[in-house]
Amino acid sequence: MFAKLLIANRGEIAVRVMRTAKRLGISTVAVHSDADAHALHVAMADESVRIGPPPVRESYLKADAILAAAKQTGAEAIHPGYGFLSENAEFSESCAAAGIVFVGPPPSAIRAMGLKDQAKALMATAGVPVVPGYLGEDQSPKRLAEEAERTGYPVLIKAVAGGGGKGMRRVDTKAEFSAALEGAKREAASAFGDDRVLIEKYVSRPRHIEMQVFADNHGNAVHLFERDCSLQRRHQKVIEEAPAPGMPVAMRARMGEAAVKAAQAVGYSGAGTVEFIVDASEGLKADRFWFMEMNTRLQVEHPVTEAITGLDLVEWQLRVASGEKLPLAQDAIRLNGHAVEARLYAEDPQHDFLPSTGTLERLHLPDNLVRVDSGVREGDAVTPFYDPMIAKVIAHAETREAAAVKLAHALEETQIAGLRTNNAFLIRALKHPEFLSGEIDTGFIPRHQAELIPPKAEPPEHLTAQAALFLVRERERAHQSQDPWDRDDGFRLVGEALESVDFVIAGKRKSVQLVHRHDGSLEIVGERIASGSHVNAMQTTSGDIAVFERGETWMLPLYDPFAAADIGGSSADRISAPMPGKVIQVLVRPGEAVKRGQPLAVLEAMKMEHTLSASADAQIESVDVSPGDQVNEGAIIVRFATEKSKAA
Ligand code: ADP
Ligand code: ADP
Ligand code: MG
């Protein structure tokens, strides 16, 4: 086994790899960008090396800087984690040339599986079932449209170099094809520097079921059962589980064989995942699954496999990379219980899941009942430079339902303030009767969108009361006085002190009255809350009160008499960039009348395209950006004509 390992990654996966390395007595080297100088993965490592400024191209994707760090520190091996350089064959070759072990498959296997079209062609030859479609050389829009027609709608356009659900468009009719092709190519070019696409039949009632495989350098290959990753949003995994609900034993055996065959066909070694698309329109059937792609790395959702097998996949990776044989033979690998994982992200479901950046002013994740894999601590920032994942939370239990309930419960105990998260959305998905029944497919989230993302409600009365109670107690603490009679900021009312806390709710001032009783208790006028009652709230640096209830964070802005002019007004006179990014398209012109929901511009941020739409019917007064512009968060994209400007 190696004595020293460099982890060429950041965040939760770097931390997770280090945890196993430490347990195995391997000393660890972290690499980091300037933005991560104080990150958890750096704090946890035995040594760390700065590799560059925040952008990934100048740091975590800089192969030479990472290799230099390995040489400088004497690391014998590099674990690439997932993303970044993990599926980069040249990097793996450079490691070998430098005499450093790349913890992953041989470069030839990465290459064979790197492009979806080649991988599919190879798999078809190896006798693995593949999704019908077009893999062709001819990339002319005309030919692609013809092939889509021949394949039969609905089809899926996929970037051949794709990953992370990017560069992918479902097309239901011929009329939509050319616009979808344009979008897929644009996204693919910007994310992968390769705009080639393939066409696939869109499988009906699709389920994503993947097999974890492992191979060593001694000719052994096994699978570690399947994971079901059907709960997706825009082709990206949200909730994953193992085993797949309703998986027949015969189908598991068949899929396991196909996956092992796929790995062997490319001379695989180490951890890999073979992803299959399954037609579940008549339940799970052993002849209704097709190869989609192979990910030649450790997968984000590997913890659910670890939970049901009791194995440490990173340990296996390190053992195989150091030349050992696979620790177990196929028949010694057992499946125990059920595990579910949720990806907790800094993103805003109310605004089309736009990534949300900021400081984690509060981060409380319960880790007594569940496994939490996280790369951030309270006080850390989520920046626009990297993936906005806060944590993966994994529950394991005897049954699927028990695991889902346990996970939902853990998320309900979670408290996060400082940015928006998908936590409440995850809880609703986990508690949804259709999810609990196991009737899942990749359409689950879009189908239940309205229930999973209800319109933002005003904070209920009892929460404003809680927030007021919290604030008064905080003030008391600040005054360092336990005696309400000493106070000079409360009224005296028949021997009792009256206080009022004012919030801004639904654009209006809302007062909450509290009374200090003789006995020292505090009471909300009109609602009795025992003075000893526990309130889960905090004041954020913005001055707002955050109240935590069942995994939901309610933000209550305090009424500021000096800013009173703002109340009732709104920022509805403009659309600003919700995050830093690049303007890809401008879809409106000054003077144009637009309808609520109408797309105005397309912004590319965090490698994804985000459409900015009108929040109400309006008339465009000005367009403040042009395609290609790099904009900062808050930059004005378009202005709407207001009553005032119309009159002028
Ligand atoms: P997995 O297939 O392992 O579940 P995903 O499909 O969610 O992973 O994502 C595919 C790949 O894209 C993963 O390797 C993931 O780490 C990577 N990825 C997604 N977003 C980013 C990002 N912002 N920076 C680096 N890698 C990313
Ligand atoms: P990526 O490299 O981005 O992970 P995949 O080929 O693995 O791309 O596909 C991502 C997701 O898109 C799948 O998990 C699945 O939900 C959906 N998908 C892919 N191919 C098909 C298909 N032929 N029919 C239906 N859904 C599909
Ligand atoms: Mg995939």
C-alpha cells in the first residue's frame, strides 16, 4: 500500500477519500485553489499545496500543477475523485510517465468509454444491449434531423463528450428538433469543447439503473449490485438508492453480467459504473435494459452501495491501484437492507434551481442516524467557482421505506441559513406517496413539480411569533438585564412591559406585540408561547431573522423605518443577473411587450444555461447587455417600463 496519497479534488469527495486514507495509515496531500485555502479538505490533509487561482481551468484542472505538487511532496499515488481530471486519459498517462500511480483504470479504458458514441459502438460489438439511435460521423443538422426521424420521436440528443446531464435535449416532435439541436450543441461546446452529438431513442417510462463494478490487475472482475438513480432533474441525479426498488433477481444477475462484460471488454481496473436505461412501462424486465455509458471513476452516489454491502469502495480502489487483488469474490459480496442518498445543494427551487452562493451562516446536519458526506463547515462560503453541493446525506435501514423515512427525518432536523437550498424539496420528494410506493421513473420530479415546489408562502403566524420571541430574548441578553423593570425601551402597561417587534411580511409592516409578565415570563399578545419554549432561530448578518422549522428556513426581514420607502415598491422594474455568468442570448428588444414567463435572455453560469424570464407582463424599456458579455451578480439585464417612466 502507498505511504502517501495526493487527492486531486476538493469538497466532499476530497474529504471522503482522505477519511479512508487516514484509516489505512496513508498520509494525505491536499491541493487547493486560492478560494479554498481554508477549506475543510485542506484542513484535514497532512500537507497541502496551492495550485492556482479560483477558476477550475487555472487550478483543479491544471494537470501540470497537480503533478508538480505530487513530486514536490513525494506522493506515490493520485486519487482524482470524480469530475475534474478523473476521466482524463492524458492526465493518467502523465502520472504514469512521472512514476506516480493514478488511482483509476488504465488510460485505454478511459478513452474507450470517454465518448458516448464510441463506447456504445464498442459495447454493441461486445454483446451488451445498447439504446437504438444514430452514432454517425455526419454531424450536419440535416442528417441528424433525418436520423431522429428514422429513430422515431421522442428522441434524446446527447453530447458525445457529455457528462453531468449537460448538452442533452429531449425532443418530442420534428418541429422542435432544430432549436433543440442548436441548444445541445451550444451547451456541449461550452462545457466539453466538443459539440458533436448522437441521437438516441427516448425510452418510455425510463428508469436509470446502474451497476457498480470493480476489476483488478489480476483478471478478476465483480459487480457490487445496482443503484437506482431515477429521481432526476434535467438528467441530473437528485436522490439515489440501492438496491433498485422491485428489481427481480434474474434481472440483477443479467445486468450484473452485462456490466462485468462491459468492464472486461475495455480491460478495466478499479471502480467503475455501468449505467443502463430501463424501460419500466411494464415493470422491470430482464430484457428491457440498455447500456447508456460507463463512468470510469468513483461515482457521487457510491455511499449507497457502501451502505448495503458494508464495504469501503475507496479502500478497494486504493488496494487495486497498489496492485492487490480484489478483496472479495462475487459470491462473497452480500446485499443487506436498503440505502437512500439525497444530494443537498445550495440552489433555489423557487427560481428554477439556480445555484445560490453565499456564506453558510448556519449549517447543522444531524449525523447521528445518517451518514453525512460534506466538504463544508458552518461559516464556509459556497462560491460561484465550484459545484454548489453542500452535502450528501445517506440513510440505511432494513427496508426501503424505513430508509426513506429516516432520511427525511434527518433532513427535517437540518438547519441552514445564509443561502437557499433544496432541502425542503428533498423532504417533499422523500415523503411523496408515489416515491414511497417505489413507483419511480425519471419523470417523477417534473410530474410532481407543483407539489414538490409549492409557491413560496408567507411565514405563518406562529413563526413570526417565534422570530419576535427570539429577538426579544436576544435583546435582553444584550442588555444583560434580567429585570424587565430596568428596561427603558418598553412601555409600562399595568405593571407589565410591552414590547413590539416589526417585520416586513408580504411587503407590509407587521407588528408582533409581546408582554413581559411580572413573573419574568414573556408572552406574545394573542398567542401564548411559554417563556421556556425552545425557538430555532438566528439573526443573519443581513439583520433578518431566520427561523428553522422541519428542514425549512423562513427568512423574516425586520422592519427598518429608515428604509420604509422601499416597502411596497419592488425590483419588478428590472431583471438582474442572479449570479455571475456570460450572456449567451438576448431574446427581446427595447419597446417590446412581453408576457409573464416569457424568456428574455439566456445566461450561462456554472456551465449550465439559465433562462431569465419576465416576472410579469411588461414592456421592455432597455436591454443593458449583449450576447458574449460577462456579467456580475446583480448586473441589470433588461429594464421594464414603469408607470413613472411611461409617463415621462
Ligand atoms: P455521477 O454520475 O457520479 O452521479 P453526475 O452525473 O452528477 O455524477 O455528474 C457527472 C460528473 O460531472 C461528475 O463527475 C461530477 O462530479 C461532475 N461535475 C458536475 N458538476 C461539476 C462541477 N461544477 N465541477 C466539477 N465537476 C462537476
Ligand atoms: P450523462 O453523461 O450526462 O450522465 P447519460 O447518458 O448518462 O448522460 O444520461 C443522463 C440521464 O438522461 C440518464 O440518467 C437518464 O435519466 C436520461 N437518459 C439518457 N438516455 C436516455 C434515453 N435513451 N431515454 C430516456 N432517458 C434517457
Ligand atoms: Mg450518466
